Amino acid sequence: MPESAAVCPGTYDPVTLGHLDIIHRAAAIFDRGVVGVVRQPRHKQTTMFPVEERIGFIERSLDGFSNVTVEGFSTLVVDFARTHEARSIVKGLRAVSDFEWEFQMNNLNRGLAADIETMYLMSSPQYSFLSSRGVREIASFAWPVADYVPPAAARRPSALHASGQT
């Protein structure tokens, strides 16, 4: 049986515990996973963290997951999946609003690459409210975010706020 591989694409600005939950669950399903960190998302003017730092946050959070790698990308997600010989894209869904966007993206991706299937994992209940946008908002007011992001990322938003960069 051939090796199964999946990509978990996202901006991860910053990575949240909800993102990590989806990545961990996907790693248990597939032989190999690649977390694809979008270098400069088209839907945002800028990111809070540079891509190298976002990649580092995720890598430091994946100890014990030898079947998962992390890298940045700036192509279409289906091209990124093909580069890694992945036949699956794994995404998390929290609410109906996620579904509407992901439904559109799935249909576009299917038109570009019918051989690559998108799979959706429902958010674990404790993370169903959690978003990077919400974490950035909390951090912008200098409130702690340690309950929502891994330790490396939890230290960084407050440092950005303190330096006036948010």
C-alpha cells in the first residue's frame, strides 16, 4: 500500500491550540503530514509574525511527531500538495462561517486538481471558538494568550504589543 500523505495549510498567524489539535489528529490518520504555512496571504495586508517565526512556533510544538514537517509556501495549495505527493488537504472546521468559505475553496481546488481530496476535521469542542484573529485581538490589548497558543507563541504577542508593533 502506498504511503498516505496530507498537507495542513494555513496562515497560522499565530498558531493556536486548535490548529495544533487538527495537525495532531491528521498526523494520526496519515503516514506523513506537511504543515504548509502561507508566506503572505492574499486576504491580509500583512501578518503579525514573519513566516520563519510562524514556522518555528509550529515546529517547537510538534515534538514527538516525527511524521510531520513544516514549511512555508507561496503557491496554490493544490500545487503545494502535489510538490509533497499529498493526495489530501486537511482543514479544520469550527462553525458554519468556516464551512461557507471552505466550501467555496474546496470547489475551486477540485476544479484545479480533482485528484486531491480535501478532508475536514471538526474542531474539538474546547477549541471551537478559537481563532488566530481573536488571539491577535487579545494580544493587542496586552492580555495573556497562554491559554490559546503554544508557549513559544504565547510569549511573543505580548512582546510585540510592548514594543508597539501590533
